[in-house]
Amino acid sequence: MHYDEIVAEGLRVFDRAGIDRRWLDLGGETQSQNRINRSFTDSIAIETRVLGSDFADTSSEVFGVPLPAPIMPAAMISSRVMERLSKSELWAARMGGNAGASYMDEFAAGVLEGGSMMWFGLSGESEPLEKFVKAGGRAVGIVKPMKDKPKVLETFKWAEETGCAAVGMDVDAMFYEKAFDEDEGPPYLGPQSVEDLKRYRGSVGVPFIVKGVLGVKDAEVAVKQVGADALVVSNHGGEVIDYAVPVLDALPRVRSAVGKDVAVFAEGGMRRGSDAFKALALGADGVCFGNLLVLAFAANGRSGVAEMLRILYQELKRVMSYAGTKRVADIDATAIRRLSV
């Protein structure tokens, strides 16, 4: 299936399963964040450099793990959309005698088939993560900012022992997540001090990630005080606050602030391989896709996830080739332009 066919089928499944399409474009109160974020991304154009160019090589390495391209799924602990889908008659018909299968297991299986690295959200030990690693997958464990600090430490240690290539925390969820005018939550989340994060970082021997950075101040604190090895510039799918800084606006500022020795990833509103190219040009080492892969899962389960990942790899290769960037390391900000629109 082509990209547009997967998207169209995913939306048809939404409608047939009675799933509100708004769950693909979350945001608190006004839902402004994703509109602003998308508008900024669309304002960036790519310069073609075809003379002397060749077919690009998208292969990359993240936390020592070789990947077909620096494209991965966003960290996921659960999904409102997939939860609703898993309770529908469509799911039962698709899965047959295996209708009770975990949707997270199925999604992760698609990531493994697509050759990518799975990012798991964690609030304790995770059976899907264990199964994924045992099947040969490489994973990143993002621990939720839980009020129960001893449990946070236990989860970090468990994730490392289970085989995660890196671990971290999505600090932007510490004041709860929110979609539309629903109640903020979940209630087990809570603020984490810099000292808390330093303790978590010191408890593990794998790279430590601070996820949910949208500005220079947090980036500098995460690296200089916490000792983070990597950052994720993210708006948490629009569920943090309205009118937050666009991801690709914050990204180059964060990269400039932390230098080249800290891994930086971008997440939030990514839809095509061209979006990934823009993020890489602005300083990202990798790009995470969320809602697009959920939609692909709705369209065709694990196969839809794997197929969409391969499409994104190919789209990135095409853009890189046109931009004269033979390798991922060749991509830089000279290949893009910010338009006045």
C-alpha cells in the first residue's frame, strides 16, 4: 500500500470502530499547539542540489544500534486510539482466535518487522518490552515522572537489566497530560526535582535521556546539572500546554546550547520523510513519529506499522538524494530555508 492508501484505510477503520478522529490531533483547551507546530514545519522549504548527487544512504546508528534510517516510533506506554480499537468488533475480526492479544505487543512487532528501535513508556515492569527484547528487538525505556520516587528508581534499574539500550524520563508529563477539556492526569504523575533526576541518572549505566525539552534553559539544566546523554525536543503530542514553542523552532536552539556531544531527537507532529529531513537539518540525530504510526496500525496492524516505517525510510532517501546529502551526517541547515508565509 502507498502512504495515502494507508492513511485513508486507517481513517476508515476509525470511523467503522466509532473512534473520534480528534484523537489523532491532541491538544489541551484550544488544540492550538498542533496547528502552530504544523504551520511552522510547513514554513520550512528544502533546497535541491542534484548536480553531482547520488542515491543517498539513510543508514544510521542510535545508542550504538544500527538502523535503516534515524526514524523511530515515539515513546508509547498506551494509546487511547489503539485501546478503543482493541475493544471493537473490527479488532476481533482482524485477530481471529487471537483477539485477546495485546495491542502494544502487536505494535511493537510491527516496529521490529520494520527494523526500527521501539521506545516504550514505562510506569513499572512491562511485559510488552520484555517480549520485544526477547524477540531480538532493541528498545529505549522512558519512565513516567511518577510521584513514587522509589518506584521510579526500581523501574529504571529494571529497564536497564531487561536490556534497554538507553533509558530516560518524559519530564514534560510531570504536571499531567491533557487532551481537549478532559481532566488532567494521570494522578500518579508528579514533579521531579533536579536532584531526583540526578539520582535517576546515577542509578543506571546506559545513556540517560531527558524527554520533553522545548527550550535552552531546560536543555542546559538537563545536560550540565542532571548529566543527560540525550534530549528529546518534544511537545508531547500537543498534550502539555497550548501555544507551546514549535518543535522545529526549539530544536536548533537546543542543539546550539548543548553542542555536538549530546544526542538530540525531535518528536511532535512529524508526518513525512521530508519532516524528518527538516529535523535532521536543524540538528536532530533522530526523529520519532507517533500518530502517523498509530494510524498505520489502525489500517493494517503490525504490517501497517512496518510498511509505514519503510515508506518513511524511502521518502527520507528521496529527499536526501535531491538535496545532495549522500549520508545522514551530510545533512545540515544550509539545505533548508524558512519562508515568510
